[in-house]
Amino acid sequence: MPFTALNSRIVEARIGPGQRMFSQRGAMLAYRGEVSFTPNIQGGQGGIGSMIGRRVAGEATPLMTVEGTGTVMFGHGGHHVHVVDLTGETLYVEADRLLAFDGSLQQGTMFMGSQGGVMGMVRGQVTGQGLFTTTLKGVGSAAVMAHGGVIELPITPQRPVHVDPQSYVAHRGDVRNKLSTALGWRDMVGRGSGEAFQLELSGQGTVYVQASEEKL
């Protein structure tokens, strides 16, 4: 059920009998056909365990289950939308950045500290994002939101990527994250907030970076 980009801020998805999608509540802009929207209380495809994990994480982003036959247009808050197609790997993304995703994807919750140890917990405190992050695994598509558009940066064992934590949107693949403290160019030129942190991602995969540091 791939998404079709109508413009940089709106995507359209076709849904048929036996299929379903999940989206943020309020993300539906318009639809054609016989389509129903119902509140999802089980945390998406991950079931009750995913719901508990999201609540422990303080992620209160509610979901809607989308079913029926027709096409649905999604967008939210005028944010740019980027489509990620998964072929069996896992996507790690903050819950409030998820616009919509295929019901075929298995949703879960991961404690960031399990990847970055203490640094993973520090990342949550510094960025204002949860210590947990949402995971989507399987074959299907997900639409994520960002400020000012998204670029995809490849991560290889020879070339790790350093990202401003506020610019991080999501990543996928066999990737480890570590928050490091350093005096950055923003501090040197007087444009920074005084938080000299950078998120280092290493391994094999892709990181999605937004053009603006604003929060959603």
C-alpha cells in the first residue's frame, strides 16, 4: 500500500478490502470511497505491549485505524512529509513524527538506552524526546513528518554520521547511536543554544535528517 506524494506536505494512500492503515488522529485531510476511521487503543499492529510501552514512554500520540475501500489523503500541521519504504528492516522514529503507516508493519517500542547506554538516556533529556522510540518492522511504507524537508544520509562502518539531535527524524538499519559532547560551530559563531551535543550514528543503514531544528 505505497504512498503517493501529492505535494511536499500531502500524501495519498489507496486502501482495499482486507487492508488497513494506521495514522495520527487528525491527519486525514480528505478521502474517496467507503473508508472508516476508528480510534486505535492497542498501539497499532504491536498490540497491547506496544500500547503499554508508548504510555511508559510518555508518548501520547493517538492513532486511528483506517479501513475500507478507497483513497485517503494525509497531512498534518503543514509539515513536510517523507515516505520511507521498508523491505523487512526496522525503522526507528519518534512517535509524534509518524503521520501514517501500513497495517502490515509490526509496531513496537524500544528503549533508546539499550542502544546508547547512559548516552541514550541523555539524548532524551537533551532533545525533549522520549527515552523510548517507536519501531516499525516488515514490508510496507511509512510517512514521517519533518520541518523543511528531509534528506537521507547513508551510514557505513567506514563513515559514521554526526547529526544535530534536534535535526534527527528517524533511522533504519543496523545502526548504533551515541550522544557526544563537543564545542560545535554554532557555539563558536554565537548561534547555538549553548547545548554542544551531537548524535553519532554508526553501523550500516540510513538516517533521515530534517532541514530545520524546530520541534513538531
